[in-house]
Amino acid sequence: MKILALETSAKSVSAAVTEDGRILASAYQNAGMTHSVTLMPLVDAMLKNAGLDKADMDLIAVAAGPGSFTGLRIGVSAAKGLAWALDKPCCGVSTLEAMAENLRHMDATVICAMDARRSQIYNAVFSACNGALERRTPDRAIGLAQLAEELKNDEKMKIVVGDGAKLCYTYLSESGIDCSPAPEMLRMQNAAGVALAAERMAARGETVSARDLVPNYLRLSQAERERLAKGLKITLD
């Protein structure tokens, strides 16, 4: 199965194609340009250089959240458009699970972290062992103090991954939690991880149609919070 995957959840943008656990092509950019400008040219150039075509794909996968609201909308919209045009199924992959893929070869507790602002991180915790990942928590928005409390009795090696790794590592270290940030080359989320996670989802029958693919923000946007504070509805129904 060939999977085309997109990752736009944070400042970087990436695309990848995998087939049966093997990365056929990947492209990554972190130059500060907007994803709406860079994503599709990145995809097209990657496919052209690898001698692949969009029509060759069996599944379209995307990091569906959590992450930047704008970034997620761009990535999910692009995935929906590709899947609709190609008549292919989709997978909306957890951004946090996809970034844990970078460390599945370790024997460690993998702490996934993205800066969620408002004194929180988007987080999930996984156990990596013998090339497999076991999820220990759901995706969540959590305070660093609560995370430190959860990890204080964890005796395994602990590695922090994601674009919030530095923030999380600093707090945990100052709280007496022995941990390390992942090496720079393995720290950031990328589309290859999205594709590999999507392979497992597809094997479990967890694909959706383009129509049903939606972002998973984990919490309300600032605009929605402000409307609720004013007693206004945030949906039409």
C-alpha cells in the first residue's frame, strides 16, 4: 500500500510517501513560509523527483491534530482535496502518535509535547520497546505540573519529542524528573511518521472518506472561547 502523507501541524511542513513500512520519498521544509504557499509545491516536487504520481497512491494521510489551528486546517483541506480528486480513502493521524514514530526503536518512555500556550502543552505518552509503540495516555491538553506528577515514579529512560520538547524538558528537569530531549534530527514531527502511523490505522480498518476527514483541535479556538464568554453560540445548530 502506497501512502501519501502530509504534516502541517506546526512551523515546519513536510510530505512523504511510504509503502509497506518503507519510506519511498520525503520532503521537509522549515523556512518560516506559510504552509498554504509551500505544501503543494513540496508534494509535487517530491513526487516528481521520486518518479511517483498522485494516482499511484492508495491512501492519503494527514496529521489531523492537535497543533496549530491554521496549520491543521491547511493540511486537512489539502488531504481532503487530494482524496476527493483521486477517489482514495483517508487517515487523520494523531500528530502526537506520528512524532512518537521517531523513537519507536528506543527502549524508553516517549513524551510527546507541543506548546499549546496558556500554560499547557498538547501531550501524549508512549512506551517504546522492541520497535513497537504502546500508548499510555490519550491525546490531551495538559499542564506541565500535572505531567511531572504523572512521571515522577516512571523509572524508564524518558525522552521528550516534538516542537515543545525544549519547553517540556526544561520544566521536567527543574521538577526533578530525569529526562532528555530527543536529538534534533529526531525531535520534530514529520510526514514519514504520519504515513507509518497511518499504515497501522489502515490495517485496523480506521480509514475515512474525504468527506468525513476532520481536524482534531483538542480544545476550542480563542474566537470560540470569546464567543462562549459572551454567551454566544459557536455552532449554527
